[in-house]
Amino acid sequence: MKLLHRIITPILSLIILPVSFFLPIFRILITSGFSSGETKTNLLDTFGLSEFISLNDIVNLAMKAKEGTTGNLLTTIWNAVSGEKKQEIIDMIPGLHWGAVFAVFFVICIITALVLAIVAAATKKPGASLILSGIGAFSAVIMNASFDAFAKPFLNGAFNLNTILGTTNQLLGSLLGNVASIDYMKLGIAYSVILLIFVITAIFSLCAVMEQKNGDK
């Protein structure tokens, strides 16, 4: 088990890096107030946008918006929050500190994964890997809880599309703010995979620790 731990744990830990970048980090669902039931229209789909957003999508969006090659709703929102009035928008967002907490613990998860990969491969002390796996899993749970707290104002209507878009396009912001609502805003599959990997590495590390203790007797 100690050998498997030293092989599998680094591999699983490093998988967290592409998972964090390419898999959806969160899901957002915006629905129209004009539709209901099975005919409810997803405004993201209407504008040709995906409900599942990854860091890769965000980077590509930033590049395209900078180049002016897109003209969809998400680009408009991006321009609003990254333009001249971004500080005005930031000041209006309730619960923004929870967004900062989410970002901090997301980075902690990435750093922990890197350190875990190095420690598991370079040392024969599975106890250190167990501690790091625990830190990673705990950070992932806090990351999820803080994102939920950040998303709450968007879901209860305290901060809507009108608030964001009205700073750059008052007509579009008024229309969307009145007829659309954010119905769903949760972390996506990337979070689930990150948490699962840390739990699995913790189990491997725990088994290796127990085997090591039995061998010392």
C-alpha cells in the first residue's frame, strides 16, 4: 500500500490542475420571466452561451472581449465588470468578501495539490500526505460554502442583471433586469472532482500510515 500511495497519490494530485482549469468551475442558470413550465427559456442558451463555465472559458472570453470579436450577453457583462465603471459595480456587489474567500481557498486547493504531489513522491512519510489531503478536502468544502454565500444575493434578487448591465447599457440592463432572473448558481463538476481526489488521497495515505505502524511493531 505504501508503494501504491507513492505512485497514485502524486498522479491524482496533479490531475487537480487540468481539472481546475478545463472542467466547469461553476454553473449558472438564467431564466426568462416570460416563460414557465417545460417551455421555460434559458437565456444563456438563447444567447449562445453555456450554463457551465470553466476557467478556460473565462480566459477565452477575456481574450475575445479584449479583441472585440464577440458580441453576446456574457461579453457585455464582462465589459461591464472590467470597464471604466468596474469599481462602481464592485462596490455594489453584496457579499463580495465571500467571493474573495472562495478565490483564496481555490488557490489553496491548487497549491496543496502541488505540495501533496511532491511530498507523496519524494518522502516515505504518508502521515504528511494525510495531513495535506485533509487540508485540501477542508479547503474545498470551505470553497464551496463561500461560493454559496457569494451567490446568495444573485439568487434572491438583491443583485441582478440590471445592476450589472445598467452601467454600460441602460436599456439592455433594464430589459434583462426586469424579465430575467438567476435561478441557479453553484460550483460545478471541477469542485466535485477536486474534493473527491483529496478524499481518495486521504484514504490511500491513511492506509499507508496504518501499514507503516503495523510494520514498526
